[in-house]
Amino acid sequence: MIEEPSFDLVERLNREGMAINAKHGMEPITFTPEIMAAIREVARNKIVPDWVRRAGGQEAAQLFNQIIAPLVGFTVAP
């Protein structure tokens, strides 16, 4: 019941943000495979492990591995 309006809101805010950025001369770019690989590497080796430590260690790692890992293709150690 709440999920669909939330997705609609995110989509609307994304469109508005893109319009504001375009108004200020910014243009969207498509990330190259190399850029995407670099983002994945930083997420896997820095962002996610740092989040696990801040969010509770073992329990956070278990939740990440159960819920998020199947979506992103990697697990994290506690």
C-alpha cells in the first residue's frame, strides 16, 4: 500500500532533480563499464564493510548477506 506511492515519489523527485541539473548546464552521462567496475570495487571493499562496522557487525553482515547480497552479487564479512 505504501510501496507504490513511495516509488512514484522517488521517480518524481528524480525527474525534478534532473530538470534542475539541466537548467544549471549539467548533462547526464552513461557510466562506462570501467566506471561501474570501480564503483562496485569501492562499494565491496570500503563502503559496505564500513557500514557493517557502524551498523552492528555480525547482525548487520547477516542481514546484508541475506537480503542485499543476492541483488549485488557479493557478501560481506562481519
